[in-house]
Amino acid sequence: MTLRLILTRHAKSDWSAPGQEDAERPLNAHGRDEAGQIGRWLSSRGYRPDLVLSSPAQRTVETMEHLLAALGAEPATRIEPALYAAGMPALMATLRAVEGQTVLVIGHNPGIADLAAALVHDRPFNPRFADFPTGATAVIDLALPGWDGIAPGLGALRDFVTPDDLS
């Protein structure tokens, strides 16, 4: 059985409100466009998640909403507090407890970038894979019977894109 993991870093956020708490930063207009671009790209490739997990930060929740609206899908969604600013170990622990064949995780760097780099055995030629800019999305296939077996090096990178690639 092949599981599919889609990793998306939240889209570009708004820094215009001085003193605003990090978790409360919304997307800016460019970020809303980025999230829509990624949703349309996922749709055009036939990447449809069964489950979407999002950090509770406003920018990740808004990324999820705009992405799913553009994707035209209504998968199960969960806001996961453990994903806020999560590192790779917390992301892996969260994934080991999920169900579904295709799972989309919307989170933050450096955790999302670190997880993508750790899972795949062959990195893409795209130089942006290493820093995983806002809106970057990796699609990783894992030949596993269940998510509890997810571990570094087991993934095959199927696709990688940034919003700049789609402009």
C-alpha cells in the first residue's frame, strides 16, 4: 500500500501589526493568492487529501481554508495544537497517529522543511527545497501499510512546487 503525504508551509503572512502575537498573524493578500495557487496546482495534479492537519496559527488555518476552496475538495480537517512551530519529532509523532491514504499537513518552518528533507531519499533539483519558502509544497509517497511506520528515508518525492514556480 502506498501512503501519500503532502507537506505545505503556510502562505505569506502579514507583518503590518506591530506587537501582534505570532500565532495571531493572518495571511496578507499575496499569501491568500499563494494558498489558492497551491490548491489549484494540487487539483490539477489529482492530489486530493483524505485528511488535512493544520497548526492552530491563524496563518496556517487561513492557508488551509484558501487552499481547500481552490482545490474544490472537502476532506476531513483537524486543527492540531502540537503542530504549532513543531519540529520534526513532533510532526512525525502526529503523523504516526493518523489514518487515511493521503494526508496534507500545513505547518511552519523549520519543522516542515526538516521533515521533508528527512523523509525523502532523493532531493529535487529545485534549490528552494532546502529552505521551503512560504507556500512550498512537497508530495511524498511512502510504501507503508500504515502511518505508524513512517520514518526518515522511506519517502519518494513525487512532486515539489513553490508559489513562485506557478506565477
